[in-house]
Amino acid sequence: MVYVLGGWQSDFSRNWAREGMEIADGFAEALNHGLEAAQLDPTEIEVGHVGNFVGELFCGQGMMGGLFAQTDRRFDGMPTARHEAACASGSLAIMAAMAEIEAGRYDTACVLGLEMMRNVPGQVAAEHLGAAAWAGHEFTDTPFVWPRAFSDIGDVYQERFGLKHEHLARIAEINFDNAKRNPNAQTRKWQFTPASFTQDDEANPVIEGNIRRQDCGQVTDGSAVVFLASERAAADYARKRGLSLEQLPRIKGWGHTGAPLSLRSKLEVMDDAGWMFPHVKKAGEDARHRAGLGDVWDVDAVETHDCFTTTEYMAIEHLGLTAAGEAWKAVEDGTIAAGGALPFNPSGGLIGLGHPVGATGVRMVLDAAKQVSGKAGDYQVEGAKNVQTLNIGGSTTTTVSFVVGT
């Protein structure tokens, strides 16, 4: 069993370049604040893992494992690695750290995810992020690769089951509302009008296809860090702080699936039951199975990938809340809203909280750990004991899910 000792997240509303920061400064800030928040010393960390997608393109910086010792020479000699899987980069960094702990190589690990994305014009950022598609083979006729990709997914829903803008708009509205309660959310101070979630082309302009402005996750600078430990190290950590081991959150289950790079290749394998992405469904089921849980109703909240509202629409059904093509039911009846039967993205998600790509998977696990520890503040889900994450890289090319509980 792998335990979460603590962690830290930056304020996702910040623009690092305007503050005169480099990506190395964002790394150092997260590492130092994380150690302080978790009451850990650098000498207690045995291995470091970094989640980052496009540091080379946005910042000209690779080799980010070296930023541990660059930040603090007490990390000199500690083994490190960086992991990339587009928006699931942070989750893969956690997977790697867990594997090393479970194998007995190390007892403690630091997993830090980060991305600096607001230092270039929006069109340049869109081009950089397009590297997670099949470069030169798909979406070559649009400047906005990811709005186009997830608009296409919406088109398939429309063709197979029907899809209403009102349901996508409600998903966005819920996530923006949740973000207002999160002190680290990028959009917490944003203001909207009644027209903001309609098909009003001025208040909510079309970006690509059926994707409008409020349907989109944010371009964000940010970082998140978690500290993981074996049962032995976690027990020692708890004892020194007057805690019981049972009070510490732990990663109870995981699921990890892969798929072809191109979206068209994925859509060709829709199964007979109507699941658009069977591998996404499998990742969520695997995580709950390994956690010893049954269906999705055995979890108390979900932190899911909502790079676009169509992504969350897909996640609602693939995680098992509804049958294929019926995610609208969980939207209409309030199931996924704050206070609903199964709240989605109490943090605000990628739409409300923000989406520094390499940090997102780490941030999800950190938020899950906060929830099950009762430390999520104003966005706490009352009585949360198990929280599931669903983190997607590319057009579901990589999917990772965790169940965090106490």
C-alpha cells in the first residue's frame, strides 16, 4: 500500500512570466512549500519523479529531474526521472513512484508536476499542445487541435445518441461554480452573465465546432507536489506526528490503459455496448477493483479530466454513472453537482481550477487526499472516504485512474 504524506499546490491564477519567474522557479517553489506543508526534510526523500509535458517547447527546458538538486543541494545524488504522457504526465509520474515503493526499492518519493504555458501567445500555445495528437496526420486543417478533437467526439455523440448544448453548458457552469470555493482556482474571481453559458456568439463564442469558450479548460501556469511513502515509512511518519496510520490517505487502487495515437483509430473500436472508449472504462473499473470497491457509487467524489465539457460528458458514463450515451441524466438530475449524489470536480476541475498540463494528475491525487482527510476547506465533500480520479492524455491515448481513501 502506498500512502500520501501530504503535498502542496500553487495558485493557478498566477502568470509566472509576468512575475519574472522561470519554470525552475515554479519547481523550486512547489518543492519547498510542499516539504514545509508535509513537515518533511529533503534528507527523508529517497527518489524524485517529475510530471511535465512540453517544457522544451514552452520554456526550452528538459532534464527536469535535475531541478531537485538545483533547488536544494541536499537532493544531490538522489535518483530522479521525468515522465511524459501529455495531460496524464503527472499521473504516470505517480505510477512510477508507486511501482518503486511497492517493489521495495525506496520507502519515500516526491512526485512533482508542473507546466509553464502562459509565456507565449495563445496560438503558439495551441501549436505546442498539439504535439499530443498524431503530428502531421490528424487535425492538420485547424489551428486549434484540441477543441477540434473534442468537438469531433461531441459530433459522434450527436450522431449516435443525440447531444444538447444545454447539458455541456451545465457541466461548465458546475465546474466554474465549484472553483469559486477553491482559493487556488484560476477562475475563482471570474464573472459571468446569464448569456455566458448559452449559444450566444458574443458572450460564449464558438472556438471550434460544438466547442464554445466556456466549454474549454484553461491555459495555466502551475505546479502540484505529493509525497508518497511505503506502509513502513508512513507508520513512522504518523507516529512522529502523533497520528495513527489509518488517518493518512492512501492510494488504494489504480488503472492505466493505452490506445492508438490518432482519434480516428480509437473511434473505430467502439464496442457493441456503445462505449466510445472501452479502454477509458477499463481504467476506471481497474482502479476500483484494485481498491476493493464495486461500482462507482462506492466512491464519494470524482476528480475527472474536463479539458472540455465533452470530455467530462464522456467520463460521466465511462465511469459508470449512466449507460452509454446517457450522461445527460446525471447532469439534469444534479448528481454531479456540489451536494449531489456523486459530486464531480469539487475542486473546479480543469475548466474552473485550471490545467497546467504536467501538474494535473498530481493535483488530482492531492485534492483526493485532501477530501478523504477532511482538509479540502470550502470545497470539502462531507464524509468523503474514497475519491476516484480520471486523468486523460491526448485524445484518451493514455488514461490513468486512482482511488484515494482512508
